[in-house]
Amino acid sequence: MVTPTRESISTESFATENTPQNMKSIVMRDGSIHLETQPVPEPGPGQVLVKTLACGICGSDLHLTNHSDEVFDLYKKLGMMPADDSVKPEIMLGHEYSAEVVAYGPETKATLPVGSRVTSIPVLMSQQGAAIGVTPEVPGAYSEYFLLDEALMLALPEHLPAQAAAVTEPLAVGLHSVKRSGISADEVALVAGCGPIGLSVIAALRARGVGHIIASDPRASGRARALAMGAHEAVDPTAEDEVAKAASVAGASRLVIFECVGIHQLLNGFIQRAPVNACLVVTGVHTAESKVNFAYGLVKELDIKFSYMCTAEDFAECLQQLASGEINWRVLWTGKVGIDGVSAAFETLTQPNSHVKVLVEPWRTGALEAVE
């Protein structure tokens, strides 16, 4: 296959000669996953049509699917949806991806040849900051094709596998949480929950030289992965009070607790057990109302922060760390699935399981399988 040069790429109109008209796509509707045929999106000004190579299944995708009414009610209260809208939106999921350039839309520079492997932060500034894989009517990367902004695309180094690039986004979410905490190297970190985001937080803490990182997870597999990612020790919160343990290690130093579980009932417990002057960074996804007694936080002068998504700078930093080999990304990748197996994979991931990050490969079919 001959890779077109920059000069051979038309930037005036959408090149459809070698691009199919329709594609397979995963759509979340009424709290369930559907495999459907959709039109291949046409890139607008500044946009690029790309083919998905790999896309991670995120905990937020599972939460959105299993709690769609709760999430959409929150969107209405935040003004993200009309308050009187009775129609439940359809979401074309997928926001943790690596892809291949297929065609350029108008008003693009085409600095990367067609066939180049790329990734980007999952945002379309060309569509008023729409979130890829989250905003209704915006194609996500659980589809064979979707759209990126040329200005946000980052080329993948030749040696970096597509699977590694697909975990850039969760790593960046973890990095953003660590930046939000303001933690210093001589302070102690407690990471509660060793799923993809918890492990990403550990990677960011280790890269910043934090002297003592304690991971907490009831699963032995989660604790083992935390140690492999760089935690100094790991505890089982069902057998030991992880906050008391971390507070004892911290002593006079500040303790920073990273909540990466996403179970809102745990928040009050962290606030009650945290030591004086501790910091709690809430990174898990919570859309249900929680009962919290803030008197504990008041008396102990706790800092409570919230971390959501990541910045383009966070994303680029993590991609560079992956390229340089600083992050053991294989700790995160535990499974892969073809586009026809996504619905069953969601059912598996909703139940207790040993997976951390499952990657969807929309260009093929096949059931969920583990990777070594």
C-alpha cells in the first residue's frame, strides 16, 4: 500500500473514494449497548476522519450505561441538556483511543500523511468543545471511524503500540488528579481503588518522586498491580483500616487520599477517618447524592478537592512518558474484544472480575479475551 504524500491529500473536500459510506458503531440507548450501522461521519472544517485502532472501555462508560437516567438528570441540572427534554439521548461511546488518519476535511494543513497513527485528548473544539464518546450525536471510538480536530492530534512514535496509546487518556486523568492535589515528594499518598484510574494515579505519583505511596484495594489482583505500577505497599481495606495505616506512616507529614473507587457511600468514611490537615481528592465518578457530615472536615480543616478529566498538557505529558518507557502500561491492559462482543463485555465488566482495562478493536469481531 502506497502512503499518500502531503501534496496528494486534498484539504478542500472530504475524500470518499476509498472510504466506505457506512460503519459499525456501538450506541448506548436506554441503558443498554447496541451494535448498529451508522453513516461514516464527514469531517468539517479543521477536522480529520480517523479509523479506530484501539479504544479502552472506561468505568465512566459503564456508569453512564448502568445509571443513564441519573446521569442525564444531572446533565439537565447542569444545563447540559434542556430541563424539559423527555428524549433520552443516544451516546456513541469511546473516548480512550488510538487511531489512523483516513481523510482530511476542509481548512486543514494535512501535516501528517494519511495512514499516520495518532491520538488526542477526547475533545472537539471545532464543535464547541464537544466530548468525543460522551456528547450525543458525536461519534465515539467504539466505532470503526470517528472525527478528531487536526489541531489537537498527536502523532504516535513508531515504536509505541496502538494499545499503549489507547491508555494515554486514563493515565492523563490520573496525572491531573495528582496535580490537583499539590502533593510534594515528602508527603504520603493513599490511593483507594486500584482500577485504571487508581493505577494511573500511582504512576503519576511515582513519576513525581512521592516518597511513600500506599495502595488500597480489596482484590489481591488489584494490590499486586498497584505494586507493579510503583506503590510502596498495598493493603486490604476489608482487613485493615487503610486510612489509619496511612496516617500512621505520614506522622507529622500531610496525608493525601486519592478516592478512585467511585462508590459514593465511601466518601463520608474517608472524611471521618482522615487525620488533621489531610487532603481528599475525589476522582471517582459520582452522580448519586451522598450523605456527608462535613463537621469532621471542618474540625480537622481538611482540604477536599475534585478532579475531572484532564488537560491537553496532561495528555501530551503522559504520551511522552509512554514513549520514553517511564510507565509500565502493560499493567493496565488486561483484555481485548471485537466490536460484536462489546455488549457482553459490558455485562462482564459490570460484575466482579479481574480486568483492569479492556480495549475495543472495532475493526474486527470477537468475544472478550484476556491478554497476557
